Amino acid sequence: MGDKKYKEIFQIMETNLSNFLSQVSIPETEGKVTDFNNEEFWRNLLKIADKLGFECNKATILWTNKPLPSPEDMHAVCGAAELASVALLNSFHSFPGFTQGQTVKEYLKTGITTVLESMVRFANILLQSVGKKYSSPDDHPLVQQCGVVMKYCDSLKVLPQQNSAAVAAKLLSHAELIKDALRELEEAKSSETFMEDFECDENWSETDQIILSPMLGMIKTCGALTKKTLDAAKKSDPSDSLKIDSLPSLFKNIPELVDNLSLSLYPPLDWEVSKKEAWLLKDSLENIIAELHNILGVGHLGWLEFVLKAVKHNTATIQAILIQHGMAQLQLTDTDKPSEEQS
């Protein structure tokens, strides 16, 4: 009889938490928000997260120790955990992404989703453990899951709380990928045993070494552009929160383009493939720089022009090497992009 009551409690809890989880994806309705206080929002959100962790810990202690609590007591602690979960959901939906920024809300959505997913799992373990015996409380799977819930609740504390920080975090992930690709290539270029470690029998020829330098220069320029844009996002005025929301999507293809170019540069080096990948990256960089003029404004024109000159310099150097080796013609378009004959 007791097991049946426990199962009813835990089944209802799992159903409710699953419903809460599904509601995270409800789209935000754009509306006028005049009294939103960002600091107060995050302070309250983290209090709710701490409360949820506390209630999960309380439920875990009650359920994993003897004697078992009464169904009424278990219902009470499970209800408190549900209330904290729905409060977390409501807090998320109170965040106005249309005024504070969609990138920071995207981070928040991911964090809340992770917490609620762990809570659904918590309720499921409660349900599945009814009637089962464990040698000690520490062997109960609920103990481990409680730790997971508390970890994810704590992870909300390290989320970016301003859109400028959220955008910078997105760009930082791109910058790190570019840095890794460049580092590995430079290690391979400077080490005599690097290629042997990967069981590669071939190495770069002296001719390959000639074109490798400006190709690496193109990747370095890409890294510099990403880093400078990241710094600009960090220092952006709060009034520009919505404007900088477009930066992550503007750079979203850069890691793949850099990866494709860097992979094409390993021996045996196929110049035609590397040339194609370099021009794709070049085109993307020039388009990004043109967009950044509009997004970041006149205060950033100096370094944007400097990066653009670096792109053009590397392009011209690559083109000159290709011409020297009969792989391109001395003819550029008005935008310095190689013509069809060259590519």
C-alpha cells in the first residue's frame, strides 16, 4: 500500500517536471519593459537555484535513509522541489531578451534546460527506486543524481549576466578553435618529428614552405579579427546590447573555414585545394569586416582597416606565389578577388 502511494507521488512529480521542461521553449512575446533590473533578476534567480538544490538534498536524505519517511512527508519535500523548479522556469520567462539581448538569454535557456532535465531524471530515479533495497545510502542512485542537480544549479552562477559578456563568450569559443588550429600547424611546421608521430610518411617540400607562410598568415589574421571583435563586444555600451547580438552568427562559419584551410595545408599539400579554401576564408573575412563597420561604428574603423589590409596582403602574397608557379593569372577583380580564370 505504501509503495503505491510513493509511486503516485513520484509519477506526478516526474510528469509535472517534464511539463515544466517543455515550457522552456515557449517563445518570448515582445513587449515593452520599463522596470527590469538586471542585477535583481540574477540575484533572485540564483536564490531560487539554491533553494532547488536544498530541496533536492533534503528529499535525498529523507528517501535514502531508514526509516522511510511517511508518504505525506515525502509529498511535502517533493512538492517544495517542484515549486522551486516552476519558480526557476517563471524567472527565466521574465527575462526580456528583446531588450537585454538574445545571446545572454540563449545562455540562460541552456542553463535552465539543463537544470530541469536533471530534475526530471531525479524524479524518475525516485520512481524507479520504490521498493528496492540498497546496501547503504551512498549506494543509492538518487545520491549521485542529487549531486548532478546541485552542480547544474551552481553552474547558473557562472553564466554571463550581460549580453556583452555573452557575445564575448561566444566569440571566445571561436577564437580558441582558431588558435588551436594555428598552433598545431605551427608545431608541425617547426618540428621534425611531428609528422612522424602521426605516422605520416610525407613532409612539406621547399616549394610548399613558400606558400605555407601566407596561408598561416591568413589564419592569424582571422584570429586577430575574432579577438579584436571579442574585445569590442566586451567594452560595448549597454545601449548597443541588441546590435551586438548579430556578432556570433556573423562569425559562426569561421571555425569551419579555418579548419578546412588548416587541414588542407598538411602534407601532401594540394595547392588547388588550399587555394580554394583560402579564397573562401578571404571572402568571409572581407564580408565580416564590412558588416562590422555598421555594427561597431566609427570608433573601430582604425583596427578594422588594419585587419582588412592584412587580409589583402596575405591574399596578394598567395596570389603572387600562385602566378609564379603557373596556377593563376595576373588579373584581379575590383575587390581583389581572384577571377574565375585564377580560381
